[in-house]
Amino acid sequence: MNQQRVALTHFNSNTKIVALLQKIGFVLLGLVFGLVLSSALYAQNLDLGKKSNKTDFLSTSNPKISSSYTTAQVKAELLLHAPKPIQAGSIFWIGLKLSHAPHWHTYWKNPGDSGLPTELEWTLPAQWKTSPVLWPLPKKIPIGPLANYGYENDVLLMTEVKVPAQLDNTEQNPVRVQLLAKWLVCSQECIPQEGKLELEIPWQKTATQNSLDFEQAFAQQPQTLKSVKSNQLNVDGKEIELQINNLPKAWQGKKLEAMPETPEIIKMTALPVQEWSGSNWKIKIPLSGFLGSQPKQMAWVIAPADFKPTTSSPALRIELPVKGIWQIAQTSEVATSAANNASNVNTSSSVVASAPLASSQALSFSTASMASGASSTIATHLKNQIDQGNESQNNSLATTTINWTEFFI
């Protein structure tokens, strides 16, 4: 009897083990099947994504293309201006209009101490040509210990388009112009964003619905000031001196603002020394501690210090050769210091932001922690972080960490 019980016990144990092994086998088989199926679906989706990117201007998650794009900080619009019919050999204008929410701004071609200029990447039919961006007169925007050049309220960054003369006007299909625009919008924090926009060009027709916007943008363009022999631009290693002798008579005796188009040249927060001697105006500005380049020629925008960029521009633009010697030792020392700082980032003080991508790249950091002496080196590091993030994020929700403490001296 006891032997029967022992045998029965062994039988039940063996049965349970077999059943358990069968369950484990089914689970493993399910996992393998699931992995194979997931891999197949992923490969299929990846292939579809590649095919879609070849044919669509936007990613697969954004199948619709629009002439406008809106975030909480900026409304971006692609505008067209064609006073004469668009046809072979004609010229018309297109532009990106940025309407900023209160207390937010984007940047000029020289962003100043911290920031990035707005970038416009056009997609046009073959042989259609665009001019460089026409930048309206910017505003100097102080942010704590820093100062930047940029735009608040509304700004229109426009470009001239030339249609090839050899086109057949009678056989043109609808023409589309596409724009990938990237901008950095800042208040107490900064958010890099981008919008993908498209317009259909009315062939052999005019387009004047945006005339007022373009007229205001043309009025805000700095006018070219012809240089005379007495105009000079000198550098002595510590400061740069600009001397102009043919400014408007209405400006004489007034305080003026001198804005270089080349970034990382002047110390943005320094108080320049300027003086008038009859019609001759002279200004001295300390050089930046983060001297980014040593140009042989520089363009400057000059305007009264009390100018208002929202009205007609009283600004003038002058380009002069640079005389004197840049202080090379200073530049190399600072560059070495910045490189060392970049390689020794303090991970104990960082800024983390979630970034929903697709038609807008968003990455936030605070400007409140910035110390004096910062320059566009910060912005360059930010741009590198954004570019690296764009390569890896693949239209998904991502989290990016940027450490800033070691970038300030």
C-alpha cells in the first residue's frame, strides 16, 4: 500500500513537472513568435517611412502641408508678393512672417551673446533662384547679464525669387514652393522650433494680398551708405573703432547704435564710447572675450539709439575693410578655455526638457542661470545638441539634457 502511494506521488509529481514544462514551452514559443512578428512589422514600417520621405515634404506623421504653422510662442506664415504676373523671366517675393507672443523674440543674423539666427531652406523648381534673406532692422534685447539682437512682435524675413527666362508660359503645371524654417524663440527660456511650409504659386497671375506686410518689410530694410575715404574701421586688439563722416545731418549730435553683422566680435553689454566732431562720428567698442573670427571686411548697421523697428527704418548699412591687428593670443586662450569647459560639463546642474518632434523641434533651457561673459559659444553648443537630437529622435517623444554651468566664465 505504501509502495502504491509512493508510486502515485511520483506519478503526480512527474505529471506536474511535465505540465509546467509544457506551459514554459508555450510561453517561450509565444515570445519568439512575438519577436519575429514585431521585427517584421518594424522593418515594414521603416521601409514605408523611407518611401514616404522620398515623396512627401513632411514626415509620415504630418501628411498635410500648410502655409502656416503655430506654436504657443510663434505663428509662422509663408507669404507671397507678386505685383506683376508670375511667368518666365519674372521676379516675385516670398517670405517667412513670424508673429511672436508677448515677451518672446527670435534672432537677427548676428544673434548677439546667446541665440541662433533664423534659418530658411527653400525647395524650388529647377533653375529658380533665390536671393539671400533680407533682414529688417533688429532690436537690441537685454537678457540679464547678456544682450542679443532680435525681433519682437511681427517680422517678415523675405527673399527675392527669379523665374528662369527660358520657361514655356503655356505649359506650366501648378508650381509649389516649400520652406523648412528653423528658429530659436526665447523669453526667460529658449525653445528651438521648426516649421515645414508650402505655397502654390499662381502661374501668370499676380498676388498682392500681402502687399502691406511686404511694404513694411521693405521700409524696415537698412539702406546702403556709400563709403568715403574718411570712413574707417580700425582694431587694436582690445577694441574696435568705427569712424563715419557722411551720416545724415538729422543724426548729428545724437547717440547712435552700431550693430555688426558678424557675430562674436564686440562685447555686447559694454558701454561704447562715441563722439561727434561736426559731421564726423566715431565710436569705440570693446572686443568680445570670445572673439569668434578675425574678418578682413565687416558690415555694420547704424541707427539712432531710440529707433523703433516696427516703423520705417532709419538705419544705414556700411561695409568697410578692417585695419589693424586682431589680438590672436586672446582668441586662442579663450578658445582653449571654452573647449576645456565643453569637455568638462557639470552634470549636477542641468536642464531637462521633453521635446515633441515632427513639425516642431522643442528643447527648453533657462536663461536665468546665465552668467556674464557668455557668448554665441553657448548657442553653438545648443545647435549641436539639437542636430544630434534630430538624428536620433525620429519623430517621437524624446528627452534631452543640456548642461550649461561650465559654459560661463
